[in-house]
Amino acid sequence: MGHDVSADEAIWDDACALDLKHVFHSWQAQADRHPVEVTGGHGAWLQYADGREMLDFTSQQVNVNIGYQHPKVVEGIAKQAALLCTIGPDYANLARGRAASLVVRRAPEGFNKVFFTNAGADANENAIRAARLFTGRDKILSSYRSYHGNTGAAISATGDWRRKPNDYARGHVHFFTPYLYRSEFSATTQNEECERALAHLEHVIQFEGPDTIAAILLESVPGTAGIITPPKDYFKGVREITKKYGILMITDEVMTGFGRTGFWLALDDYGYTPDIISFAKGCNSGYVPAGGVMLSDPIAHYFDGVVFPGGLTYSGHPLAMGAIVAAQEAMEEEHIVDNAYNVGHDILGPKLSALSETHPKIGEVRGKGVFWAVEMVADRASREPLDGATMKQIVAEGAKLGLVLGVHDNRIHVTPPCVITLDEASDGVERLDKALTAAGC
Ligand SMILES: Cc1ncc(COP(=O)(O)O)c(C=O)c1O
């Protein structure tokens, strides 16, 4: 069988032509695409096929925490590839065991087991599965301002627009989490926002019926939804409410985990302990796809005598595990998480905030570590979001200046690799300053 694509010989060396002809892409209509080819990278820099060196303020899907082509991670994968490229999940494997040990040591006391997945969505899928089985309850509560992945339960748990065309899973209820700049609760201070958001959550629980709710699933800093840093005491409040009603707490650290916020896990900055933690991206910076679920002891032990009805052919894939081990070791040895903290504290925080003084279309700057949102508005008084065409223009002006920018709705998400130096971060903000001016902001 098969069919004739011999015409491809003429474009065999042309990545963009092959892409346009044969590759079907995520989250977009397929016709109006203008692909860019990347041929290499190092640290926070990308090499475009046309020869341009671009400073990356995105980390791709906010996952390349360790930067491009980190030699220790490349070597870790190569060594594992030479040893054993693949082995099924049932066998013991040294890279897998070490990866699990290196990951759980970043969680609070009482987490000792990891179920490995291929990515973040299936991490949340299995976190939800474990919570439902452990509690014998069904509903999962999550935020309208969230993204949890693009599979069955994960996309129904998601709050943003991507849920709507994909919403086939049952048992999902949404509520509002704190977002002072666009408060649902008419709050004017973080304290008010925190108190009112917690009261709202408790009402939702009471109206849904506490004994129908298995878990509350929350990102420790909602990422794609706007890098909305929650008030300091919000999660402690959520934890108290969940304990009161016997509800589990699942923390989604897929985007925030392993350095992004200047902490190993973003939850470290909020001082609470959930029951389940999902992770992916930063665990090995996506050098080989991997994710997983960290289970606290009571939940892990529940499955000592009960079959866990979940599994994946590539759970704990040795190449992904080799990449986790090398990435985790390098992050520790090179103090990469401290670097992310310092870049946020010394450069991105003050310098992005200073841009508001000269760019009237900046409504709010918020974030920590290498995880910042610059929220753009048409008008500061009304806070009306800036239009999509101008947001696109900002990205285009950034690209002309050698800066890769990520935009979501009316926000610029400034999320460089955790390894970016202070000077590079400063240089990037200067380029952003110029791009905003060129776009008339
Ligand atoms: C917070 C969060 N959870 C889950 C996911 C899904 O991860 P993946 O795309 O690896 O399935 C993402 C992806 O961006 C995310 O940001």
C-alpha cells in the first residue's frame, strides 16, 4: 500500500516546506502558518536557520528551565542511550529509581513515591484518578483561570477557552481564584481578595456537597492563565478548608516546578503541603518528554493493596529518566534555582516594573523568579485589554530586535530559561522596552 510522495524529494532539505506540507499543528487553524526553523541553541539563546541569534524570553512552552543544549543533560541522555534505550515500566531501572528519588526530595516531608507519565496532562489525569479512587468521591474543583493539559479530565479541569470545545469528562466544577487586578470579589487589597476568594470557595464546596468532592486541583501560580501570583495566605486557607471537608488537594506544578518561580517548587513560597503534586516540563526541561505525579504516603500506601488502574507504555522511559537525573543534578550543582530567584529579584522585577513609567499601555507587572506577566491594557483607568493586533505587533517588533516574546491574550509572559544571566535578562528587558515603543505602547 502506501502512496507516492516522491515530490517531497525536491523539498527534502527544507524544514519549513516539509512542515507546511505534512505537519499538523496544535491550537491553531492550519492554513495561515509562517514556520520558523531553529537549528540550534545554547543557554537562553536560539539559533535560527537564517543565522539570527535570538534571546529567548519564552523557554518555549515555559519548559526549557535549564536552557538549550546543557552539556550535562545531553551527556546524561547519551550515556543512557548507550546503556539501554528502552525498557518497560515493570522492570527496575537505575535511572528511573534515581529520577524518582531526585524528584520527591523537592516535595515536602511525606512524599516518597512517583508515578511517571509522558507529560503534564497525563500527570494531572493520574493525579485526578488517584484522588477519586482514594476518596471514593467524584468531583474535581478547579479554577476558571487555569490550564491543566489537553487530555480527558485535564482539559475539563482547565478553566480557559480550550476546555469549551473539549469538555466531555464529567465531575468537574470551576470556581474563581484570586486575581486582584481583575477581582471577581470587588476587592481592593490582596488581603481582601484572599479572604473573599476563600469564602467563595467554601460556598462552592457547600453548594456542591462536600462529600461529593474528591479534590481541589490548583496551579500554585496560575501560568498560562496570566502568571497570577496568589496572595501569600491563599493556599494555607485552601488547605484548611480541604481538611475541614475531607477533600484532597492536588497541586499542579507542571509549569512552576523545578526553578521557574525561583524556588524548587512554587508551593515552597506558600508554606503548605498538598496531598498530590503533578509535575512535568522543568523536571528535565523537555529534553525527552516526561512528567509524573508525586503521591503523599497515605495515598501511595492506599494502593499497596488496591490495584492502581492506570499505566503507560513509556512510564519512566529510561531516556527521559536519564535526562531527569542529569538535569536535576546540574540544577543543584550550578545553583540554577538561586539564579532564577536572583534574576527575578534583581532584574526582571524592578526593570519590568520600571517600564510602566514610560509605557502607558502597561496595566500591571507581576511575577517572581523567571515567571512574569506584563499585562497590557488599552486604557489604564478602564483596564480594557489591549487588542490582539497590537499584541502581535509587539511580538513582531521583539523578533526584529532579536528577542523571542510569548504573548497570551493581552499579556506578555516573560519566562526565560532559569539559566539566563543577569546581564542577558537586563539586555532582554531593554529590547522589550524598544519593542513596546515601536508598537506604539
Ligand atoms: C500548569 C500546567 N499543567 C499541565 C500542563 C500540560 O502539560 P503538557 O502540555 O506537558 O501535557 C501545562 C502545559 O502548559 C501547564 O502549564
